[in-house]
Amino acid sequence: MMRAGGDLHIGKKGTIDLVTEVDLEVERGFRALVAGRFPEHVVLGEEFERAGDRDEMPHYGWVFDPVDGTTNYAHGLPIFCSSLALEIDGTPSVAAVYDPTRRELFTAERGQGAWLNGVPLRVSSASALIDSLLCTGFPYSVQQDSATLVGLFGRFLEISRAVRRLGSAALDLCYVAAGRLDGFWELGLSAWDMAAGSLLIFEAGGLVSDLDGEGKYLDTGHVVCGTPKVFVQLLQVVQAAREKRVAPA
């Protein structure tokens, strides 16, 4: 199991954005593995981000987050994972997310399905927000725009069964695919937070989009997802809040 809490070397990438020695060590090891086996492939990772846009990636690109949920990990809170997706021509095609604390391996292959430890996954049958367990997260810029983010969180508290904030977007997406959560939204994510989990949701029968209902979430960083019916309702609420914010006085 990965080391968590305790005697870790912890640095800062921002005011509240942490990085540990394990983040760096795991990504270095993965990059070396890919370079040795697939020298023509590119790795887009959180800790040593490749310069340029995702559009500039070659035919094969690996999108990797060595520790998603670093703040949880650094504090010894056992909600974190490693997230990996293989993109082919810019489309996530193979995914793997591993939670070492629960020994849960979520996998997916485009057009072939999604699995948890080899057992097929399916999103829940939830069809209404009031019957749904939702989840979200806050970007590291939350301190600059807390009113908007907390306001949307509060709105969903009013119209859903419950809302959770777990601290690992990759696991949140996996939990939607596994039917543990019925819907998820978050703003300000990166491609490595979403690439694997979004494929899992699609392959488990769910829907994923950006705030415009389109498929550009890996580029915009804004994502809405859920069961087919819950997704539609989630998107409507998020869009209404967005329109209210930008509406003229």
C-alpha cells in the first residue's frame, strides 16, 4: 500500500495545492516505464506536465495522475487513488483507476465495458435529483470564487437527497460509474482528473459533458456527469446558475 500521512515530505504548488514525494516518485517511474516500452508515446501528467495543448499530443498519449486526492493522502485520509487513461487520437480509449486503500481497480475499454475488480459496472437507476446522492469538489482557486461554488453546492442540497465532497475527482467519477453516486459536477479540473473516470462512466451507461452539454470537458476543465436522467437535470441546474451569474444587472 502507498504510504499515507506520517513522515512524508510535503511541498506546495499553490496556497492550498500540495505535492508529496510519492506524487513525484510514482510519476517519474511511470514516465520511465512508458519511455522504455513505448518511446513514441507521450505522457501528460500532473507533476511534470507536458508543454502544449492536448491537441498537440501524438497518436498515443497517456494521461496520468499519480495521486489524485493528494490533500487527503497527505493528511492520512484514505480517499485517494492513481488514475491513468490511454488516449488514441485525443479520445480516452483505455482507463484504469486504482484505490490502494480498498484494493479496488476500476477499468474500462472503449466499446467493451467497465469493470471493478473484473465485475461489470453499471450506473444506478436514479432518475430524479431528489432521489440522488450527488458529489462535487472545489478547485484550488476556491478562495477566489467561494460564493459561486458554495452557492451551487447549496442549491443542490435543496433539491437532491444529499451532496458529498470527497476530495478525489477520479474516485468520484468511478463511484458514479459503479452506481455509488448518481451524479457529479465540478469546475476547474485538469484532464488527468477526468480522462479515466469519464470513460468508465460512458462504458457503464452514464453521460458526461462540459457546461455546454458538449464533449470538451477535458479541455475546459468543467464536467457534469451522471445517470442519463440525472445528468440532464444536473446540467440544467448548473447552466441556470451560470446564466444567473453572467446576466446583466
